Amino acid sequence: MEVLKVASRSNPNSVAGAIAGVLEHNGVVEVHAIGAGAVNQTVKAIAITRRLVEKSGEAPIKVIPGFIELKIAGEDKTGIRFIIER
């Protein structure tokens, strides 16, 4: 499964395009976000992706959110993981 990482400065339209591209190719993508700003951008991107997918006549997407523990620069961080499927 391909993993996309979203930052608070990520452009939601660009992230939505990346999500849609991976969904078209693999049918499932995992998105990681750490921090409130990154989660906000991710949720916006998912909403945009949903609109794109519905306009193309495909089945709606399914989103499964959850927590993820990551080690970044030697520190333990808790983030949000979104598994997005067609």
C-alpha cells in the first residue's frame, strides 16, 4: 500500500490529485498526518478527492481514520492515519 505524508503547508488540491491517482492505480492509499494543521489539510484533500471521484461516476470512496505511532528524529509522535479505498 502506498503511503502519502501530508504537512500543514501541503496544498489540499495537490494532495487530492495524488490520492485520486493512487486510488486509480492501486484502489487503496494510506495517508499520514501529524499535527492539527496537517490533519486539517488531509481532511480537505479527502473532501476534494470525494468530489472528483463522484463527478467521474465511480463508486464513492471509503475512509478509515485511526491513530499511528511514528518515530521521527528519535522522538515518538502520534499521528492520524487515513486509509482510503474505492
